Amino acid sequence: MGDEKGTSTLAPDFLTLQEQTAKIESSNVRMRDSSVGKSPTFEDYVYYAEAQRAEDASSDQRVKPGLSQKLQQAFAGFLPSQSPQELVPDEQTGGLTQDEVDKVNAWRALRQSTWLGALWLCTTDILGPFNAPYAFRQNGYVPGTLLYVFMGGVAFYCGGLLWWLYVKLDSDRFPVKSYSDVTERVAGRWMRLFVTWLVFIHMIVNVATTSLSSAQSLYQLSKGRLCFVVCIVIWIIAGCILNQIRTLKRYSWLASSAIWLNILVILLSVGFVAHSEPNYKSAKASYGVAAGPVVRQAFATYPFYERINGVMNIVYAYGGATIFPQIIAEMRRPMDFLKAFSIAQAFIFTVYVFYGLYVYSFQGQFTLAVAFQGVSRYSWQTVGNVFNLISGMIAGGLYGNIGLKIFYVNVIEQYLKGPRLLTVSGRICWSVTVIVFWWVGFVIGAAIPQVQTLSGMVGAVTNMQFTYAFPTGFTFLYLVQLDATSEDYPYSPSLAQRRDSWLSWSRWKRGLFGAAPRSLFFQVFKWANFLLSLASLATAGLGIYGSGLSIAAAYKTSAASSFGCAAPV
């Protein structure tokens, strides 16, 4: 499917979207249906989303159906949809005030990116292969490879579910702008608040993890002359300064360069590990492993909790679903996202498995959590560490900015009734929030100074939910509500007349077990997602347990201690 002429496909579009999303959300106005003066219902979201998709399909008849459209058509006979009535050009703006129409038009203007832009953004968002060799160290060749295949396949499936939910719930009238928007439309406002807090926690712990990785690079560059906790403090101060900039547009080109820096480090470290002995000193400091012959295992014999921590590092590596709705929201053709995501996931899987197997084959039990730091020659360490410092600053700045805006808009403005982000008092409040945010990240990173254990905990607490549990669980809730509408009165715009309420067992019965017109495939699909969501939650619980034991064990074997000068490398 070709690009639209004159349409940008690069990452700065996404950064502009982040900025615009914050401005629109910070207006603290929830879109209401002016014609009847009420908040939209589930039926409203579904109706206008169906109308939007029909409008999108008719807007460009010259384009032949792509992979995503063919898949949608293939499932159309099995999965239910609520077909809108006859559409008119102003379907999305009928009954709105002029101010609301202006907001709809402003949001339409932001949808400019193509599938190539989405491919770029998905790749830059997810790709992070430097813990892949560590995952193979913890699990061995066979389980490591199978886990990367399985977790990658399920991550792809769940990413497809997020896309499916987006196209079923998004419209120009009621746009989906974030993961929290998807959450509220299928699970309610209280679940939205919980997910918003979880996204914020996810971002702040990512900042802590990035700070640890960068501090390790700084420690190696100083040849151990700097106290490790001082290296973390230096990084935290740099982050506090960087995030005083509220707009992402000022360093958007740096965000685009981060992926190339990562690829360069991958290629360089592939050459380095083949011509360098493992970094025995760092392996001793990190794991307590003495120098000796390199040992590789088909099936690792480490304690069960350490292997679980390795699995959670794989989950961490496939994380990135939190911003999928923002990526899709910027696309002119949201239906094309599945094509972009498919290519990105295939590329990411290939890089992970190749890089993990390659480095582990050379370094075995001495493989470090940040793989390129495992070479013994200082000059080669320096090359990787310098590039890591640059990409770490970019990643930390982005995580900080996005996390802070989520917290500021949804908590400080909406719940604490604080000043608007773009006002003078908002500037002061933002600066204070930045300092608190980064120093909380410092406390987390300095308290748990092992990247591999902190990454495993992040994978279990947040990534497992956003990548696996929530997409499947939200799909189940969407389908339950859709089934419940099957015997309601015919829908007309802005007027959903239900036959019964959720206080009645009849509605729950239809929602949970379906009505006569629904196919068997639909019911199996619905409950399979429910079971997969429960399995993901159970795996997350197991991951939290395993990562917790790994953290406790690391304190006994690692040279690093909480808020100490010794480093884990």
C-alpha cells in the first residue's frame, strides 16, 4: 500500500501528537453529546466508530485492500459488528457545538502518518535487545528460543487486539487518544484511573532502569574511580535539567536517532564479543561467578526463581503496547497499523533471537545484563558505553516527559485541580513535579542496583499487564458488552435504548453466554481471551515472586548494595 503524497512517515509526528494530546486533554473538558447533554455510552462509541471506519474506507477508493483490511474482512463473518445506519458527510459532527466541531477538526488534522511511520515508531518503541543474551543465560538455548517465539507470538496477538479495540471504539467524534481511553470505554472510569497510575509507575521505573544502565556505563568509563551511587546521582540531575523542557518537539530529531544508535551498538558489540574474552571482573561483581571456561547450556540449571526472572526480562523486551493507541491515533489510515506492527514484530524477534544466541554463545555464564558491557577490553567498552550514554539520555528524557504529562494531566489537573500545564503557575508546578519524579526514580534505582532484577520486576508488574493481560481482558469486556446489546431496541444516534440494565441477570446472561444469533466461534474467541487474561495475570504474579527472590539473591552475590559505592559491573 503506497504512501500518501506529502505525508511524513517519521517519528517527530508522534512527538507532536504527544504534545497535542497533552494540550487537548489539559483543557479538562470531556466530550459530551450536545444534542442530549449526556456523556457518551458504549453504544455511542461503537456506532460512531463503525461510521468512522466506513467513512475511512470510502475516502480512498483507489487503494486496494491490504493485509489488515483482508484480515478484517476474513473475521467479519465471525466477529459481530454494529452496522451504522445510512451515513452522511457530517455524521461525526451532527449535534455538536461549534467549539466541539473545532476540536473534531483539529484532531482530524493530526492524523497524517502512514504505515511506514507506524512501522518506525513501533520499532523504536519496542526494540531493546541488550538484555536478550542475559535471558538466554538464565534459561538456556532451548527454553530461551522457545520463550522468545511464544512470548513474541502472544505479544503480536495482543497488539493486534489493541488495534482491533481501537478501530471498534475510535471516531472523530469520540477519538481514542491513549491506552487510558481504551480502558475507560470498556472498563469504566475507575479502571482508567488505575491504568493511568500504572502507566505512570511504568514510566518512572523505566527511568530508574535507564539511569542504572547509564550509571553502569559512566562507572566503566571512569574505570571505577567514581562511586556508583554518585554515577546515578549525576544521571538523575541531568534528567531533572532535561525534563524542564515541556515540549518534546525541541529534541524530536534525537528521538529518531536513538534507534540508529542502538543498531550501531548491536553491530559493534557483535564484532567485539567475538574478539574479546568475557568481562570476568564484572561477572564476578554482578553474579559472584569466578573466572574459568565459558559454559553454555541447552537447558539452564539455575534456581527456578532466576529462570522466572529471565522470562520476565523477555516480557520486558516485548513491552511497548502502552503507546500503541497514540501511534494509531496519528495514522491517516488506522487500518494499516496491523501491517506496520507485523513487520516491526518480525524484525524485533529476529534481532532478539540472533543477538541473544550470538552473545551467549561467546560469553556463556559470564553474560551481563547489559550485553555490550561484557567485553574485557576497555577501549571497546568505551565505544559501547558512550553510545549508551547518548541513547540513555534520549530514552530517559522521553520516558520522563511522557510519564510526567500523563501524571500531570490526569492527576494534578483532573483530580487535584492544579494549574493548567501551559500556564505560568503550571510551569512552576511542572518544574517541582520533574524534580520529585526523577528523585523517586533515583530511590528505586539506587535501592535495587541490578539492572537485570529491576527489569524483571518491571516486566512482571507493568509490561505483563499492558502487553498481555489488559488487551485480552479488555477484548473480553468489549465482547461481553456487545453481546449484551444484541436484544436491545434499535439504536439511533445519541439515543441508546436498552431493554434491561446491568442490574438484571438477563443482561449479564446475554453478555457472558451470548444470544442465539452469535456464532460458536465468537463465544470461543471471547472466553479464550478471558482465560488468556487470567493466565497472564497468574504469570505476572509468578514473575513478581521470582523477581523478588532474584533481587534478594542478588544482594548476597552482587558486589553492589543499596545506595552503595560498589557497582554491579
